[in-house]
Amino acid sequence: MKALILLSSLGVIALLAEIFSFKKLIYPIVLLGLVLAFILNMFDWDTNQLYFKMMQTDNYAIAFTSLIIVISFLWFIMAEGFFKEESNQSDHFALVLFALVGAVIMVSYTNMAMLFLGIEILSIPMYILAGSNKSDVLSNEAAFKYLIMGAFATGFLLFGITLIYGATGSFDLTEIATVVSTNTAISSIFYVGVLLMLIGMSFKVSAAPFHFWAPDVYQGAPTVITAFMATIVKTAAFAAFLKLFHTTFSSLGETWMHIVWVMAALTLLVGNITAAIQTSTKRMLAYSSVAHAGYMLLALLANNSFSNSAILFYATAYSIASIATFCIVSIVANAKGSDVVDSFNGLAKSNPLLAFVMTIALLSLAGIPPTAGFFAKYYIFTSAFTAGNAGLVLIAIIASLVGVYYYFRIIIAMFFKENTNNQPLEVTINHKLLLIVIAVAIILLGLFPESIISLL
Amino acid sequence: MITLLLIFFPLIAALLLLSVKSEQAKNIAIAAAVAEFVIAIFALTQFQYNASIQFEVNYDWIKSVGISFHVGIDGISMLMVLLTSFLVPIIILTSINTHYKNANYFYALILAMQMALIGVFVSLDGFLFYVFWELALIPIYFICLLWGGENSAKITFKFFVYTLAGSLFMLGGLIYLYLHTAGLHSFNISALYAAGRSLDFVQQGYVFWAMFIAFAIKMPIFPFHTWQPDTYTVAPTQGTMMLSGIMLKMGTYGIIRWLLPIAPLGVEHWAYVAIALSVIGIVYASCIAIVQKDFKRLIAYSSIAHVGLISAGILAINVQGMQGAMVQMLSHGVNVVGLFFIVDIIQKRTNTREIATLGGIRNVNPQFAVLFLIVLLGSVALPLTNGFVGEFLLLNGVFQFNAWMTAFAGLSVILGAVYMLRSYQSIMLGETNLITSSFAPLSGNEKLVLVILSAAIIVFGIYPKPLLDIAAPAVNQLIEGVQIALVK
């Protein structure tokens, strides 16, 4: 809760910067503020406070909030160029910070109204940020598409919440859960409500068949914003999704599990197979982000004691690797003027550090030991196996192999192909440091995952 | 402690190599590899000749899910560690006249791979085994990709995906077993053994196939072999040696250490199919080897034939077959490295590997002809060479399983003699032609490597007992354990 207040005030401070003209200072203030928010957040560990039956700082919420803060810290360092533009600087800061507030609400809600608020607070800044590259048609298209699709999904969600309220007379998660478990004859509109909420959440996490917006939006939006959507937004959405279905609707497994089973299988296959035929790396990463949602759905579907820590670890591993890949993609695309796979040709020779970190990040995304991505996949598979979803694990294995195909296309381009366009790459010191830290973190998390999985 | 040293010394050396200049890399790599061999020999002197697991190290790793860093060496592991640490310096030595660009990375990758290989051979925890198993794949992938021949990107990628597919099935199998372990789930080898044996034969059958496919792809066994000839041909000589000399043994070792004890009923139930596949592979690969024009490719196919016999011998589940497999794993490692080195020597001097264009090298360089002949005879399993001991025991083991299978498996010896002797005849004998007339004499290093390998071939052909003795107690115990599980 303290972290939430701090983040909101940071957003306001960022807006004030324009008025009182201390724009140059916002960047350090925000970074410092994030560190402070992380520390304050950790103070709440094990306190399990309930705030007006609206939000709860249980360990689940704190773990995901911490993850979101850490990832956003890394993201701010990655996005330093984005905040150097002369105009709209403080707006951008404020929008991102308010989006973070929404994300934190999404992971700590205990009331459907808060869930809705959180999603909206997160989404509206994202609609604007997706279009922040105003002169670019694709960026405008992305913003528009995101807005339309997002509003559509919110509509479903809201309708679902309404129907559930109609059936149970409450917005509160625990009260709904009690009604569900004690009342044997729940009104049938309740089930419709659950399905509508499922659809709404699937839109937000971009699970097939509700993923169509993702590739266009991811490709059109500025790369840093894409990175934000692929990591922080996805993590928050999954945490909210999991909380809702793992606690409140858990006892109604048979109503939604078959649907999620099919969705997980579809997401894995569609995401991976479509990613394999892309030429633009950004679009490829967009589809791969869809595919990763599929793996996380496996843990959600398992609905057992592994689920929470499996999703937390997977989100961690996936997010840090994604920050690194998007950072490198944006550096390369800026220098070469294009983000096709061929832009990576010969990167190992011209810039070994980038190639090395990219390789580690891609190996992690592909799930190859000893990286964090491997343990994340292993843990997801274990949770799915425990729940008896062996068939889905088989599909996930095949999907992973397809995944290896497209991740390795970039690795092969970097190490094997000759560079034709000798445009020198400009990598700032901060980016170098960020990439080294991420590479070390990926390996360390892969070797010692216990520190994270023992949290939940 | 010595186990940890064996695993991590090559890794430290590899990291060190990254920071040195390309020119010095070769010498440092050789020094490191020889030092590793010395450590292995030291371990052998401390080794007690019984079936127990020695030099055991067991740390908690990821405690909450029952994963530990559990390593140890018994007789079977000891032989594999010896083979690895013996071959790696030899393999590095064979590259002494080759000048690779970015040599420091090249040797660092070879040493990193050695670390993973040793790790595979000493792991006593299923998860750790899997991690090392996968870890071995990354260095060899980059070795083949970056220093490989024409079209290496496509071919090595096929290799990578093929083996990764197998590995993932194995991971599925391991998780399945893990969830059947009693009490708090654990990946410890004894827990996995117990879990596997508590399953009925249908479930063991699932486990068998999940793991067997991984091992079969690695070896490779027909029909999972299609990556192998291309990869062996396109890889740089040292990469091919690592693949065929050592990495292939990960598959056979995996069957012995993990598959047999975990799923004895599954193995028994499917042994007919698996051995039949192995035997088909023997005949098929031998026949294809006969018509090969490229000598390196011919040896690649001969390797499929040899390894098919090894896997058939292991799956027959008896002491003779298993002992034969142990010996043959070592012999095959030595022989195949020798043969690929001979290919490399010929190719460097003549710029071709085409058997038909060569001829009469013996007239120019009789010394080379003799050393080549010794390695070749070891490979065709002539009595008094190391190949004979292994093949004899293996055929004996398969015979106890099924006589007809043995008849076909035995063809490997005859067909092997056909393609090897024919190619020897065509390359070394006959008229010296334009290409071979200027065949330069062997350099000191080349001589050294071939003499060491020839000595190993003859010595262990005449007196294989020291090698057999290292593994015998462990092999007997393993077979007894499996047979007890089968009787129940």
C-alpha cells in the first residue's frame, strides 16, 4: 500500500515538473522513487493487511508488486532514450507511473471493482503511450487498435462482473467464493459471468483466440512501450487472472478448465508457429509473447500449490529476458533502420557484448539450461503434470521446439551471417550495464531459482 | 571433492581461455586438458574396485522441490570419465596444425563441453543429469556452427532441434517419475529407481520410450539417425571427434545408468523392438557406408553401425552384453577419433576426402600406412585389437537374447571389414596419382597422436582386463538389481 501511494505521488511529481521546470531531475527522482517503493513494499511482507475489503497486501500481492517494480526499474534504464525527447517528457513519465499504479492495484485487489479500476488505470496510459510516436502511422494504428480492442475486452469484463454480482450479490472475492462453495444452486447467469470474465482476462493476457490485437500493437508501438506491454502489463494481467481463478473460481474448475485447456493449447501452437514465419524481430517477439502466455496458462490451469510460484517465476524469467531482447532490438533497429532478422547479421563480430547478452536472453526464452527460462519451463511442466495435464505438456514440448527455431534464427544471424551494413552501433554505458546485469541475473536465477519459488 | 574438481576444472580453464590471446590458447588448452587427465588418473588410483559409489558429493540445490547437486563415481562412471579426460587432450592435440580463427573461443567451448560431459557421467540426480545433458549441447552447437564447413547453419540447426526434441521427451519422463517418488518428491537417483520400479509395465513403457528416444537420438539409432551423417561431415574435425568419440556415449551411458534400472519391465517389454531397431541400424548403416564416396561420411555411417551393436548389447540385459558395451564404448571412442584424425590428415594434404580420387599413399608415406592400418583393424574388430574384445562380448550378449538378431548384428563385422578394407585399399594402395604423390610426411604431433591411439588399440586388445575390472563390480550389481526387479 505504501508503495502504491509512493508511486502515485511520483506520477503527480512528474506532472508538476513541467510547471515548476525541474524536468531534468525527474529521471533520477523516478529511479530513486522506485528503489524506495521496492523497500517500502518489502516492509509489508507477512503483514497481510486488508484495506477496506478492497485491497490486500498478502505475500502474493507483495511478491508481484516487487517484481513489477524491479522490472519497471530495469525498463526505465532501458527506456532512457524515450525520455530524452524535448516535448511531452513529463507526460510520458506520469503516464508510465500511473500505469504502474494500475498494475499494482491489479495484483492486490480483493474486490471486482478494484480489479476493474486497476485494469483501466493500467490500460488508459498504455493506449496513449502506444501512440506516442505521433508522426508514425503504425504507432497511431497501434494506439487505435489497442484502444478499440481494449475497450471491447473491458466491456466483456464489466459485463461478467455485473452478472456475477447479480448472481451472488457481491463484488468481494471472498464473499463470492463463499456463496459459490455453500450455495448448491447458483443462478446460471453466474456461469455466464465467469465465462465473460475469462474472455476479458484472456484479451488482456493475449491468449489465443483473443490475441489478434497483440502483434499489430506490439509492432506499431515504440519499442520501449512494446517492452513495457510485454513485461509489466502481462505480468500484472496474469497475476490478476490467476488470483481470480485460483481463489474465487477455483471450486468451479469444471466450468472453465476445459476452455482454458483448449485456449492454452491454441495459444502455444498459434503463438509459436506464427512467430516462426515472421521476418520482423519485433513482430516475432510479439508472437513469442503470445506463446509465453500459453506456458503461463498451463500453470493457471493446473490450479494447484505450484501455480502461484510457477507463474511468479515464469513472469520473472520471461520479463527480464524480454527487457534485454527488446533493448537490443531497439538499439539494432535504430542503427540499421530496420528490425528484420537480417539486421542482426554479424552482430557477434561488430558488437560481441550485445550478441552475447542476446544469446543468453534468447536461450532463456527458448528454455535451455542453465538459464532462468529453463527452470521456469520445467516448473510449469511439473505443475501441469501434477494436475494430470500430460497431453498439454506434450503440446508445450512440441511448441517449445518450434520456439527454438525462431529464437535461433537470430542467434544464427548474429554469429554466422556476414554483416553487409557496417553502421556502427551506439550503446550507452547505462545500456551496457543493464545488459550485463540482466545476463548475470538470467544465469543466477537459472542456477538458484529457490530464492523466488520459495516466496509463495 | 575430486569429483567437483573433475567437473569444474575444465570450466575454470575455459573461462580463463576467454581472456587470453588466440595464439596462446592452444597451449593453455592442451595444458588444461592434460591436467584434467592427471586428475582423472589420480582419481583412478584412489578408486576402490568395488560396486560402491565413491567420491560422492551431495549438496542441496533447489531444496523445496527435492533437487540436489549429487555427484559420485562408480566403476561405470570411472571408465567414462577416463575416456573423456583421455580423449579431450588428444582431440586438442589433433588441432595443433590447424589454425582456427578466434582459437581461444574454440578451445574454451571444447573445455566447456568437457565439463558438461563429465557432469553427465557423474550425476546422481535426475535434474542435474538433465541440466548437464543439455549443457553439453550448447558448446558443440556453436563449435559446429562457427567453425563448420559449408551449409553448417542449416545442418547444425537440424542437429540441435533433433537432440533437443529428444531431451524434452526425457524431461517429460523424468518429471513423470519425479511425481511418482514416495513422500516429498525428489530427483535423487535412488528415489527415481524406486519410483520407476513401482510402476506397472505399461507405465514403465511410457517412461522407456520417453527416455529411449532421447538416448536413441544422441547415439543415434535407426530411425533417429538422419541428423548424424551431415553433422559429422560438416563439423570441424575436433567437433566431429567430440561428437562421435564422447558425446555419443552420453546416450549409451544414459541407457545403462538411467533407463535400465528405472524401467526394467519397460525395457523387457520393448526390448524386441528396440534391439530390432538397433540391428536394422547396423545393417542399414553398414550398407550405406559401403557406397559412400566421401571418407568422412563413410566413417560417420560406420559409427551408426557400431553404436547400434552397443545399444543392442545393453538392452539384452546380461553381464556379457553390458561388459562388452563398456569396453566397446571406450574402444569406439579411441578408434573413431583415430579414424577422423586420419581423414583430417588426408584432407589437409590432398584437399579432398573423395575415396576414388586418392590412391597409393602407402608408396609415398609407409609410416602413415601402418598407423592407419592399426586404427582401421581396431575399427573392424580384428582379434588382438580393442575392437574385438568389445564386439565379441556384445555379440555374445545379444546371442543370449536372440540368436537370429545376433546373426544379423554379426553382419556388422563382415560389412565393416568390407567398407573399411575397401576404402583402405583404394586410398592407400594402388598407383600413386597426381594428388597423392606429394603426400607430406607426418609431423611430430600427428605421429604422437596416432602412436598413442595405436598403442591403446593394441594394448587393450591384448590385455583388456584392467578396463574390465574397473567396471565389473558395478556392472554385475546393476544387472543383478535389474534382474531381481524383473523376476518380481
